[in-house]
Amino acid sequence: MRCTIVLEFDNGDWSVVKRVEVMRLHRSIED
């Protein structure tokens, strides 16, 4: 699932920022 999200946001320089935001959201949900 994370890989899919990364691919969706892998569309520019801001993709790295979005990737971090998504990872933080997943961690918050998991916790």
C-alpha cells in the first residue's frame, strides 16, 4: 500500500515531501 502511495505522489520535486507526510500519517494510524 505504501509503495502505491509513493508512486502516486512520485510526480515532481514535492513528491519527497508528500512521501514524508504520508509516512507520518501511516505511523500515526498504526500507533
